[in-house]
Amino acid sequence: AREAAESDGRTAQGTASRTPNVPLPTDGPIDDVITAVLAGQHCPYTCLGVPVHATREVCRKSYLQLALRLHPDKCPDPRAKDAFAAAERAFRAVSLIGERGY
């Protein structure tokens, strides 16, 4: 039973032992990543490519991966600066939501 529980991300006591696998928007061509981030600006979770009410840690992982791909010093796409700024705003907003407990 323990092996089965650990294989699907639970401990033997039934609690979550890891962050669920969340598809992050950092996979794929940079054009698609930039388009997805800019299109999701109306919702910080959508902008970060995570489910609504995702944990702060999941949001942080997504933001860090996006920042690596979108940083204007590393990405030659002219829209990278705007996408990087949008991801940063989204993470700040999610962080504030988490602090206030909404």
C-alpha cells in the first residue's frame, strides 16, 4: 500500500508529499510562450500558466521558468520585455493574494 501511495504522490498516511504536476507554459516555442503570457494578462494565474488557486510554490516555479525564457537580455523577441513584465506583475499579484489569504 505504501508503494502505491508514494507512486501517486501521497504518503502512507494519505497526505500530499509533493506539489502536483502542473503543466507550465515554458515548454514549446518561445513565440507560443510569449503569446500565452501576453494573452493571459487579465488573470495572474492564466498569465503564469497555472490553475486558478494554485499554490504559491507552483506559481513561483512557473514564474521562475518564465523569467528564464523571457528575460529581455536572453530572448531576442521584441515582445519579450512586455511578456517578462506581465509575468512579473502576475507573480506579484499571486503573492499578494496568498499573503492576504483570499
